[in-house]
Amino acid sequence: MGAQMAGRGDLEGPQARVSVPPTPPIILASESPQRREILTQLGLPFEVVPPSFEETPANVAKGSDPLTVVTERARGKAMSVLGSSGDCPVLGVDTEVVLDGEVLGKPADATEAEAMLERLAGRMHEVVSGLCLLTPAWEELGHETTIVTFRELTARDLAHYVASGEWQNRAGGYAIQRLGGSLVERIEGDYLNVVGLPATLLVRLLAERFPGTYGFG
């Protein structure tokens, strides 16, 4: 009798297991290594699909609201890859550095980088990000702002940082997660937003739209 029961348990065990479907990957409409690192840090499955949306200074009209600029860019990036995403959620993000209401963009060369950093020195600026999370059925738009204050910078400080080349392809001309962190005196808000992805906002949206699916909510 005991042997029969044991055998029955062995047969029923595998059949009783519930098959859990794999978590759908988030389609990241960005080639940014910083954004890939943040998604990995959050334990999120993802696939990278380069967006076809063209991000140029022409996208920013003079006097445009920075939050509107980054949100519209984020949506443009996400929409550009939606057709190849299936039912997986698509994530588009855009980040800019704003000083006195002006979107600084990315410096074109070392001279422009030094001038940009000199403007930021000893002052407070905003890092603003727009985020778009969408599927064929719905769309979520949001934005995040982090306040960053630079310490006073000497000519030697500026020359040292510009010589590192880290300013290349960086909004505002610096990378806070690397040597650029030495330029910063303090921040207020989401640190990862300054790195390139507003993680707090993303986690909240995933918890609301996919409770439990990605481990949040």
C-alpha cells in the first residue's frame, strides 16, 4: 500500500506542477548602454530594438517646454519600434539637461563641452526625462525631474574632464556615473534619472500595468 501511494505521488507530482509562461521582455527603443545597465540592475528582461526616430536639435523649437520635448521624443522613439514588438511592452526614454529653462543638448566638440560645463559650474540645473511605455492596446506617458548642483570648477577641473572624452554623446556634457560624478556637489531626486532612465517612474508604471509580472506591485 505504501509503495503504491509513493508511486502515485511520483506520477502525480510532475502533472501537478503549474506551467508558468515566461515573462515578456520589455522592448527597449534605445541603444544607450546606460539604459541597458539600469534595466539589468532592476532585474527586468528586455530586448534592444534601435529606434528609427531621428533625435536632432530641430526637434526642439526655441522656447519649447523641456518636459514636453523629452516626453514627445520618448513617445516618438517607442512608436518607431512598436510594429516589431508583438504584444511586448515598448519603452522609449529621452533625457536632457536644462539650465535656466534652456535645453543644453549634447556638445558637438570639446570646445562646446568645456563651455557647457563652465556654464553649469557652481550652479543648479535640472535633468529631465520623458518616458513612454506602450503596447498596441494602450500608452503611458510620464516625466521625471532631478535637481543637480555642480561644485565650483577651476580651469584645471574643466580641462581634466574634457580631456577624458567622457562628455561625448552626453546630454549636458557629463556622465554622473563615471568621472562626471566628481563635478557634482549634490542631487535631489532620482539618481538613475541622471544616469539616463527614470527608474522610479518605470517601476511605478510596471506595477500599475503589470502587477506582479515583473516583480513589482
